[in-house]
Amino acid sequence: MTVGSLLILPGDGIGPEVMDEVCRIIEWFEKKLKIQLDTKFDLVGGSAYDKYGTPLADTTLKIANEVDAILLGAVGGPKYDNLEFSLKPERGLLKLRKELDLYSNLRPAQCFDALSDYSSLKPNIISGLDIMIVRELSSGSYFGEPRGIEINKKSGERYAINTTYYSESEIERVAISAFEIAKKRNKKVCSMEKANVMEVGVLWREVVQKIKDKNYPEIELSHMYADAGAMQLVRWPKQFDVIVTDNLFGDLLSDCAAMLTGSLGMLPSASLGNKNANGKLKAMYEPVHGSAPDISGKGLANPIACILSFSMALKYTFDLKKEAELLDKSVERVLSKGIRTADLLQKENQKPSSTKEVCDEILVELNQQLKEG
Ligand code: NAD
């Protein structure tokens, strides 16, 4: 059965290396579970610049607008450092996010038991952690006008301005996104803002509560000031299921929550927008890490962040929750066997597995789970 279409953009550096492994997983799903994806491949970032003279070609953007989901590896690298700003690889990624109006950024913080020693928090606080931060991505302090650095005409002193702006509809759409995600999880949402000192926070709280009262009776909603939320994330993170927050607070809280769980090579993400012509939310899935030029081409990259990004696509775009769980479980089993790439090794005498070897083992565990039924 064809479940939908997927545009694969491997990008630069370790992007193509980790994406090769994801393609082997996709093949496994096609062969063993008859889950057919209409996959297309194209370029983004430096590799697109090399071929098309731009980090995101119009033809690629057109396909990106037509598919159900995009899976992106990573962009960037020293080779492109001296390019003019608009041609830099990162512009390709930002243009994709902007043109597709991907306003809801999902950053899970999930701790695999085998890695609970990697956290700076105690294992009992962190083991079994599974939370999702939903960060508003297209408005707020990073985009609000007026902004800039000015000179006070009277005193001659420079001053800087940024504006935190949110319209009701911008808050509504990210709140809906968070509630929909919570429906597929443990049905709990905590909304974080600073309603005690910011008008934006007062409106945020009011609108999120209104959406919940109107359309989501089954969801348990709480509100927390973002500074208290940061403290609670470190004190007892397992109290949360889904956290929804604005662009600036989300930037800080999602980085903090993600690093509770260990290496950059383990962190997936998703960015979602409005519905496309097929009634699915526009979506781009990508690992949080960059192109890691220091390890690129050496078979050292951890493919798990990209594999878990694909798992998020299975769950949130293609509605294949059980299949996503099968993949997550295989990753967990591989880690608990002690198989891991160099970024996850703590002892000097441990032998790291290569990018390909980690994926080989994930495929073994997928087959094993099929046998177990
Ligand atoms: P980076 O994430 O590429 O690397 C930071 C460190 O983490 C490096 O030591 C790297 O070896 C390690 N690392 C990252 N991913 C890993 C993985 N999967 N397995 C093992 N180790 C891993 O960040 P950086 O070095 O600051 O940036 C390098 C390039 O990537 C720059 O050009 C930057 O602009 C770009 N970048 C792209 C994205 C993206 O595509 N989303 C994100 C961040 C940075």
C-alpha cells in the first residue's frame, strides 16, 4: 500500500551518510511490511549550490510543496563559508521553512534507558523520559517589528529594539498543533509563557485555554510561567507530556530538554505547517545536528537522529504509530546491546561501531521483532 510521498534531501557533510542508512530502513518497511512510500530525491544546501548555483532550486521547492513530507539530512560546511549570505547552504533550509510556512517545531526529548548515564541528571530522574516540546517557529521575538539598533538623537547613545508580537491566529494554530500531538500521546499539554510580566503572555494563555475549552475536552491543560517551567524541566521532567511555548522560550527550553538526554547524534525534530492538498499537515523532518565536517566521510556519524526523524514522519505524517514504535524499539534494543557510534562511548577501551554497523543492527532488531510477532 502507498501511504504517501516523501522528498529526501540528504544535504551536505554527514547528511548523505546518515540518509543512506535511513533509505535502508525505508526499503525494509517496503519489503517486509509492504508499506510503500513514493520517494523522490533532490539536493539542498551546498550540494544544491554546486549543481544549481543556489542552495534551494525553484524546482526543488515546487516538489517540496507537493509532497506529504520532507526528510532532510544536514546542510553546510567549510567549503561554503565564503559564499555571499544569500547563497550560503543554511539559506536553503531557512527558505524551505519559510516558504512552506512551517510554524510548529516539534523537538522530542526522549531518554533511552541504555543511555540514562549520559545525562547530567540522575538516572532515576531521566530514565524513561519522553516529552515533546512544541515551539512556535515563525513569529514572536525573532520576527517582530520594529527591530534594529538605533541612536538616541538626544544622548547619542545606541539602543537596540526587538518586538515580541503574536496575533491570536498565530497562537491558535500552534496551540491546535500541540493539542493534536497530545491526542496521539498521553493527552497532557503544559503551556508556558510569562503572563505575569508580558501582555503577549496574557493573550497566549487566554487563547490556548479558549482552544482547549472549545475543541479538546479530553486534553488536560496546565499553564506555567516559562522560568518556572525551565526549573521544573530540570527538577522533574517526567511530569510533562507536551509543552507548547513561543519562539524565544521554545528555543531555550527545547535545547535544555533535548540535552537532558545525551548526544546531538540522537536528536530528531519536525516542523509542521498547515494542511496540504491531500489533507496532511505540511511537514519537514530533520535531525537537530549539522553536517559535522569534522567527522564527515569517515563512517563515524551516528545515524540515529536521522532514523528517529523518519520515525517521527511515520507517526505524525503517515499515521503509522505502530510502525514508528517498532523502529524506536529496535533503536532502543541496539543501544541496550551496547552497540553505538563513537559519540556515545564513555570508556576509552570500548570499540565504536560505524554508521553502517549501527543500522545493520537496527535492521536485525526489526527482523527479530517481526519474528516475535
Ligand atoms: P554540528 O552539529 O555539525 O557538529 C557539532 C559537533 O557534534 C561536532 O563535533 C560533530 O562531529 C558532532 N556531531 C554532530 N552530529 C553528529 C552525529 N550524527 N554523530 C556523531 N557526532 C555528531 O554543528 P557545527 O559543527 O556547529 O556545524 C557544522 C556545519 O553544520 C555548519 O556549516 C553549520 O552551519 C551547519 N549546521 C547545519 C544544521 C542543519 O542542517 N540543520 C544545524 C546546525 C549546524
